[in-house]
Amino acid sequence: DQQVKQNSPSLSVQEGRISILNCDYTNSMFDYFLWYKKYPAEGPTFLISISSIKDKNEDGRFTVFLNKSAKHLSLHIVPSQPGDSAVYFCAASPKTSYDKVIFGPGTSLSVIP
Amino acid sequence: KAGVTQTPRYLIKTRGQQVTLSCSPISGHRSVSWYQQTPGQGLQFLFEYFSETQRNKGNFPGRFSGRQFSNSRSEMNVSTLELGDSALYLCASSLGSGEAFFGQGTRLTVV
């Protein structure tokens, strides 16, 4: 039973446009949400996070939106750059244990020059 | 500041054998988590150690075990290897906020 879902295995976007990566979760105990980026042959790197008390968090070109009632979050990358091409993992952890991070299956983003 | 170091980077084992993977966290980080990544499955949580104690555990069989030493270094052991254990095993360390720093992983191939 997948608690964190990323229903789009892949996404292609033109350079300069907006990339929107979606994530849904099922566990209402999740309290903290994170996005990680992973290049081939490297470990994932932390990108941005959001606490359940917020509905939006921005960091440069990256914005994460959280809709708690829909149990949905999304990562927006504006503008998209070729270097953003990577696999993006959505992750969540419960308030009872922030170190038990559950990851989604990932979305492979390709930014086309 | 050195990052998370995992050894070895690559490993080939035969079915039925056991394997031990090692992870050295970022200095000062006391939490170490282990993940298994397989194609199409994303990152699946194995377990998390904090101050030498297993604090969280995922849904993996007892063949998967781990430990953490007083210097926060951690090892993961898989016994009686199966073909399906072939995966990238990632270790992550954190200060406990949930924001984790990953190593490059150990690619295990079981033949």
C-alpha cells in the first residue's frame, strides 16, 4: 500500500516553461513534506520542504504547494532549466517520527532545451 | 564538511550469501536511515537508528538488519540473499528534522 503516490512516472517540459510535479498521500498523520532531486549515480539531494501548518513555501525557482484537505502537494519549477532534468521524489513524514520518511516512486523530469 | 559516505559502492553476491554495507554519516548527525531503491519502487524505508538504537522500522523481512555504533556509523546486513534484493541501498543522515542528506549508495547485485 503506497502511502505517497506520484502518478506521473515522467514529465517533459520546454526550457523556460513551468514544471509542475504532483504528489498525493494517504496517511493523515503525515505532517512534514519534502522534495528531493536525484541525478543518475548520485544519492538524492534535498530540495525544499513544507510543514503542514503552511500551504506554500518558496525557495528561488522552486515552490511547493500543500492542500491538506485534498492530501495533495505539488512542486512548481519556474522557469525550468535543462539542469533540472532529474528524478524528483516526494516524501512525507509523520509528526510522531520525523525521521521515518516515506518516499514516493519518483517522477523523471526532462527539460528540453 | 564531509558528506555521507557509503562503502562499498558496488557489490556482487550470490544467492544465499550475506552482505554488510557501511555508512558514515555527516559529522554531528546522530540519525542514520537506510533505504532500498529499485526500479519503479522509489525509495523504500528500511530502518532508522538514533544514538545506537533502532527508532523506526519499515516493512522488510527480518533478513534485513542494522546497527549503529557509538560514533554514529551504521551498518546494514542482509542475510540469505535473494535475487530480489538486488537494488541500490542508500543511507541518509540527519539532525532529526526529517531533512536528510544522502550518500551515493551501494549498488548490490545478487546473482
